[in-house]
Amino acid sequence: MKSFIRLLCAQAILLTCTGLWAQQDQTPPADTTTAAPDNTKINQRDRNQAEPTADQQSNAKSDRELTRQVRRAIVKDKSLSTYAHNIKIITQNGVVTLKGPVNTDEEKQAIAAKAAEIVGSPDKVQNQIDVGSKTASGKPSPSRYPNYY
């Protein structure tokens, strides 16, 4: 019986020490002074009632289907970056609006071409995709697209 109690005490001490050790590893770094992102320009653009935003996606079955098909074609293309895979697609009355940042002009053109092929006409695609300036890592500059980070 005494050995069983000792075993329980040893396990309790071990679990307590492990828990304290794990908490020490989760402390945030001392220097967390980062500037808040400034979305002012993008937010002003999206306040314009003429600018479609994601919440204005039409709920008509044909518009939802067009959005689904365009998204599927974009995600299926593995040559595109994660940024390109995550652009906004807004369909209203058969017109597809594309928004968001991509790494290169080639990605911008490829996405627009896929959308035009699915919609059936380039005139029904509004390409508002932004091309970010590249940093050494090949990602768009956070200062160029602060609201996407």
C-alpha cells in the first residue's frame, strides 16, 4: 500500500513539474512592439457602394454556381500561390469580380483567364486583383497589402 501511495505522489510531482515547464515555453517574446496594420486605403475603396464586397455575393443559384466553378478552377491550379488561391470572388447577376493580392502579374492574368473561360466572356469579369511588390522571400510586401496579413 505504501509503494502505491509513493507511486501516486511521484506521478503527481512529475505532472506538476511538466506542467510548469510547458507553461514556461509558452511565454510570449519580450519584444512584441509591432505597428498596427493600416487598412485605410482598402477600406475606403470598399466603402464605395459601387464596389462589390464579399457580403454582396448574390444568393442566386446561378451566381453561386459560377463562384464555385471559378474558385474550383483557381484552387485546382497548383502553379498559383496561396495568395492567388485565396482571392475574393464575388458574383452578381453573372458578373464575376476578382479582388485581393497576388504575387505576380502572370497570376493575375491566369486567374482572370480562368474566370472568363468559365463565365463565357471576358466582359463579364471585373479584374480588381492587386499585384504586390516582391520581397526577397517572394511574398508580397506587407506594407503594400496590410489588411491581408
